Amino acid sequence: MARIFIVGSGVVGSATGKGFLRAGHEVTFVDVARPRLDHLRSQGLDAHEMLDLRGEPDAFIFLTLPTPNVGNGYDLSAFKDGTAAVGRALADTTAAHVVVVRSTVPPGTTEGVVKPLLEKESGRTAGEDFTIAGNPEFLRAASAVEDFRHPWMTVIASRSARTRERLAGLLAPFGGEIRLFTDPAEAEFVKCAHNIYNATKISFWNEMWLVSRSLGLDLDPIAQTVARSAEASYNPDYGIRGGSPYGGVCLPKDTRGFLGLAEAIGVDMPLLEAVVKVNDLLAGESAPEPDELSVEAA
Ligand SMILES: NC(=O)c1ccc[n+]([C@@H]2O[C@H](COP(=O)([O-])OP(=O)(O)OC[C@H]3O[C@@H](n4cnc5c(N)ncnc54)[C@H](O)[C@@H]3O)[C@@H](O)[C@H]2O)c1
């Protein structure tokens, strides 16, 4: 049984903590919002305004703090405040705690922001007195508790092999595939790319919907068919190698051809324009010979 602290007990924090509780671990929730604490306590949960590690054995401290955007950028102020408070709590302990970044953060945050902040506030050294790790959350808000209990993918990152092992031991019983990384920035990148990929697919089909609506066509049966015909949709390994622009005949022809069709019927396709632009950029950068171009579809 592990000792677990959840710092930031909102959607992700409470799903995480409740999942660990059900698995038999000892969990304490921390949050700065009084209504949130009242709500957790009303459910019989151990919830506090401050993290207190005095007298605690080695624990996992999960940072599930908010990381909203402000325009084009992340606002890490609440995340940093909560992390600094964890650093101050680490000053009061000699146990070898593991601080786990579970929030979605821009790549580089765990080692560029969390590590120096914890060291500054605690007067202790990461990698010696405590360790840091990344473990991004993939749950969906609508089914948060269930998704935590039955993950399909668990990503763990730490420079410390022992910490990777300990976290894998804690999370493996929930099932799903476990992927280990040494560099926390790679795990942070995974989570950002995961969300951006989902967003891109949704925008892709919305853009197609605008064209189909303009042509008087029902998108649903079209999209459902393409979801099974297009290799990019059904083959997870297709098209994921960076630095390889598409080429051949069909993809360049039909992307540009369809842009002309859209223009003729007065529908903007900024995503398709961007697809062509990115490909041109990469083709220029790698300047491959035509017969070396990697991705071809009939
Ligand atoms: N909601 C989702 O579906 C989801 C899924 C995966 C990942 N994430 C990521 O998880 C992180 C948390 O998201 P969320 O949806 O749970 O946010 P949330 O707003 O529901 O919860 C954050 C909690 O942190 C508390 N908090 C703020 N400052 C604090 C501090 N200094 N100390 C302690 N607690 C503090 C807030 O009061 C709030 O209860 C974000 O990085 C988010 O991007 C969210």
C-alpha cells in the first residue's frame, strides 16, 4: 500500500485520488479552494488546505494542478504556486518522496520549472533527497473516474530507473499499456501531441463538413467510410514518422485539387491549406528525390 498526496483536487486530482483509494492506497487530497475541500470532506475523504509531509513515509505526491491557456500560451501561475508549496513541505521531511507531474504542461516544465522550484523552496536536491517524474493523464472529463481506473495507456518518465519502477508498480495494476521514458520532456510532449492530434482530427472533419454541406452531401456516411478506408485513420503506424513529407501522385494532386474545388464553391479550407504548406516546407527542407518520397496512397 502506498502513501499518496494529490495536490490540486479538481477533475483529474479527485479521479486520480479516488482511483488510488479504491485500489487500497492511503490518499490525502490537497486544494486551495474551500468549496472543493468541503465537497471532498462531505464524501468522507481526507482533504487539507496545505500539504504536510512531517512524519510521513516515502510518498508519491501527484501534481494535478490547473494549467490553463491565456491566449496562445500556458498560464503556469497556479501550477507554480502549488509546486512551490510542495517544495516548502519537502523542507520538513527526510523521506525519499517522488513528486509526479500529472498536469498537462509544455515540454521542459518538469526539469525546467518544477525541479528548480522544488529545490529552491526545500533547500534539498532532486535526484538525491527526492525524485521527480512525469505521468500525464489521458482521462476524459466526462468519464474521469472510470478512465483512471481503466487506462488504455500509461506514460511514465523519470531520470531515475528506481522511480520509473516504483511508479510502474503503482500504476500497472490498473491495466493498459505502459510506456517508459527517461526524459520527462518526452512524456510532456506525448500529452500535448495527444490533445493536439485529437483536436486536429476533429477540425479536419469539421472542415470537410463545411464543404459537404455546401455541396448538399451528408457527411456522416462519408466520414464513417473514410474512417475505415484511409490508412491514416485505421493504421496507427501510418504517417507518424517526422521529417517525411508525403509525395507520389495522389496526395499532392488531391490536396491541391480539392483546395481549388473549395475555392470555386466559396468555402475556406485553412486546415487543408496548412496541410499543403507544411508538406511544402518539409519537402523543401529535406529536398528528397521524387522516388524517395515516403508516403504514397492510391
Ligand atoms: N479535465 C480533464 O479532462 C483533463 C484530462 C487530462 C489532463 N488534464 C490536465 O490536468 C490538470 C488539472 O486539470 P483539472 O481539469 O483537474 O483542473 P481543475 O480546475 O478541475 O482542478 C484543479 C484544482 O487545483 C486547485 N488548485 C489551484 N491552485 C492550487 C494550489 N496552489 N494548490 C493546491 N490546489 C490548487 C483548484 O482549486 C482546483 O480544484 C491540467 O493540467 C489539465 O490540463 C485535464
